[in-house]
Amino acid sequence: MNIIKIIEKKRDKKELVKEEIEYFIKEYTAGNIEDYQASSLLMAIYLNGMNDRELKDLTLAMANSSKVLDFDGVFKNEFVLDKHSTGGVGDKITMIAVPIAAALGVKVFKMSGRGLRIYRWNSR
């Protein structure tokens, strides 16, 4: 595959196939696609959008581009809430919402986006 062809395809308002999206994510994360090329593709996506299938394929490609944590068996038969955020400076909700939910008896599993430290609050 060729990143230039993928950029041109999205620039021309055409739909990307799953393999093109996976190629972009795999090669960019491996350092084989330059930042300016990624920026060009993202600008084409911003201007022309993606359909639901493309968004799903992009999300899955990004999620599977690294190690995926498996929590099967960690929370057996329990309802657990995840308050997710990017961990940026604009997140003012986590430190309010999570303790309130825990005080109400909800088990809360929190992964910080930046440091990827795992925080668990449980009022019980």
C-alpha cells in the first residue's frame, strides 16, 4: 500500500477500506509514515469525514495498535463504572464524579490517559 494514494483517495472524498486504515495506523505507529503525511490524511478526513464503518475500523485499528489489557476475571459478576478521559488539563470532572459515584456504592475503575496509572475507588 501507499500512504500517498490513501491520502489522495480520502482527499477525493472516497471511502477508505479497512486494510488502508489498518495500514495507516500500523505504519504510522511504527514510524514509517511521516508526521506531515499523517497530518495530510487527517486534514482530508476532517474536511470530508468518515462513514460509520470507517470510524469503526479506525477505532479498532487504533485500539489494537498496542497491547490490549485483559480484565476478564478481575471483576467477577460485578458492575464496574469507567470514567474515561484523555488526562488533559481540561479534565475537571474526574476528581468530582468518581468519588461521588464511589460514595454511592458504585465500583469505579479509572485509567488515566496520560500516565496510564490505574486508580480504583470503592467506598465499601
